[in-house]
Amino acid sequence: MSAFSDLDGLIESIWQRAKGRNRIIIAIAGPPGAGKSTLSDRLIAVFAESHGEDVLAVMPMDGYHFDNAILDARGQRDRKGAPYTFDVDGYAAMLERVRKGHGDDIAVPVFDREHDLSRGSARIIKAQTRIVVTEGNYLLLDEDPWRHLRPLFDLSVFLSVPQNELERRLIERWLHHGHSHEDARGRALLNDIPNAEHVLERSNAADVVITNP
């Protein structure tokens, strides 16, 4: 395992893994609020500038949220975002397809935060894309069915953030959506923070750890 405080070491690790390969998959894991989407966006920008805009693409785990109607029927709506509220088998099947590639463009779903739902076939992984970054909270969980994803990753990355900073970010996220401070804190304590603790307690070690992203 390697630990980096900035992007340079991670970028070099990714590019070394990609050499001589048609396609690799990089997993970025970490608790909610750790900055996974932000890091993914930064990698897109860096690789687009240095190697061309189609060399790296992102396939988020969040595209595999179960629909609200399913969660309502199961009585799980208030825990949306917990490990059992995702279609892990569907996600794994798409990772397998993306990994193999076969020279075709592949459409993947993306989660629409504004409308709180997944949009199918909302992003294209182009045939020429060599590096696919997939990011999500639970990619390294040491429990079924999540643990079966690990062989699909060529490099795993974990974002390590102090728990008090995670709480601040998660509350701020709800404030950004227009909630009062009391409501924002309540929502974070009900779901986001328990999910963050689960990730911190139950995740396997990653190949690379990024501290305080």
C-alpha cells in the first residue's frame, strides 16, 4: 500500500498500470463526503490535458441506486445510500462489460442528484477509453456482495479524511440543498454518518491511500 498527500503519485501509479493495456479500471472508495467525485473530476482534467480527452472516463457506483419506488416498497427509503440500497449485481455485470470492452462504446447509468434518481444510459464510455475510474462508498467493503468486486479493479484508492471533517462536509452538503442547520445535522446523523462509519470500519485496505483530499 502507498500513501500520497497529492495527485502526483496517484497519477503516476495509474499511468504505469495502463501501459500496454487496452483498458484498466481504477476504483476510488471512501466514506460519503470524502471527495471521491471531486478527485474523479480532477483526474479527468489532468489526463485530458496530458493524454487527450477520451483517455479517461468515470463510471459512478451511484448510478446503481435502487429506484425510490423499490426502496419505498421495501421500507428502506430513509436509508437510501446504505450498502443494501444498491443493485450490486447489476453494477458488477456492467463493470465486467466495461472491463472487456470489445471495441464498442458502452452506455452506463448516472445518478441525478437534483431529481434523486438514476438515469439509464446517461454516459458513454468510448471504445478508445483506456482508463475507467469507478467511484463509490462501498467498493472495498469486506462483506457480500461487495467483496466480489475487488478482482475487477486494477488499482484501488481510498480517500482518508478525519471523521470530524467528514461530519462537517456532510452537514454542509444538506445546508447547500436549502435545509436549516438543525435539519441538515439531523439528516447527516440519520444516514450519512452511519454510512461513513460503516465504510471506515468495514473496508479492506486499498493499494493507494490519499490523505485529506
